[in-house]
Amino acid sequence: MTKNSAYILLILIIAGTLFFYYRTPAKPLSICETDALKALASWQGATGNRVGAIEFANISDYPCYLEGYPDIEMKDSSGLLLKTEQRKNGGTIEKIILEPKQMAFVNFSWNNWCGKVPNPPISFQVTIGDIRNYLVVPATNLRGGVLTDTPSCIGATIPSTFSFSPFSRPQ
């Protein structure tokens, strides 16, 4: 081995050691924390009901996952809880792995609102996993305007219902 070959080999060994020593370790896959997500919510009228979706986008640099059903509460701008009967729709529960910039959805239907007109904007408080891990997501239209409409009242003795799906992938 020549003297130049020995120097090159020594430099490669040092560079390889430094690369493995200083490289950023991969983050283990975990549930999406709220600071890793951006969420948007919207709905449309459908024969007196409101049908829509809450969209979740991974804005972090690492993959994370969403699984099962979130806990969802609707509140008005003063923090008043809009009382609804929660119904989890059937659907396939799967672990949705979100790479950076990928999205997942929760579809919903809100029916029969006979209560007081809520102070706009109406927001969804969406809890993912741990009760401290929640997002507040205002309901907006496609242009970002506040949604103020509620479902029609079909009967004051019938509960207002909020039905929603588990996390799902975009169709």
C-alpha cells in the first residue's frame, strides 16, 4: 500500500465514523401530536342536515399515525358546548400512517339542531389519543369564511346527532 493510499483510507474511515456518529437518528413512528397537524373543517347543507369532513395534514418532518375514532366536541365562539348525541359510524379502523404533507379525514353528519343559534364561529375540538392532545378547528367554507348555518330543527324532542367516521385516507 502506498503512502497516498493509506491517507485516503484513513480519511474514508474517519469520514465514515463521523457520518455514523453525527447523523440524525430516525424518529420512531408514533401517534400524530397536535403540533404535527394542521386541520380544516367544512360542511355543506344536505336536506336540512350538515355533511362535511375534518381534514388533517401532517406538517411535520416525520411520519406519524392516526387510528380509530377521535373524540369530537362542537363549541361556539364563547366556548359553549353544542350538545349532540355522538354516533360513531361503522367503518374500517386502520392505522393511517401520514408521511410529511399527507392527509387523513374524518367524515361527519350533523342533524336536527333545535338549540339556541350558536355564536360564530362554530369550532370542533378534536382530541387525538391523549386528552391533552387536541386541536381546535373552526368550521369554514372553501374561501376561509366562517360557517354559521346549523341543521334544520325537525323535532325538539328528538336529539341533535353528530355522526362521524374513523380516520380514513383520501378517496
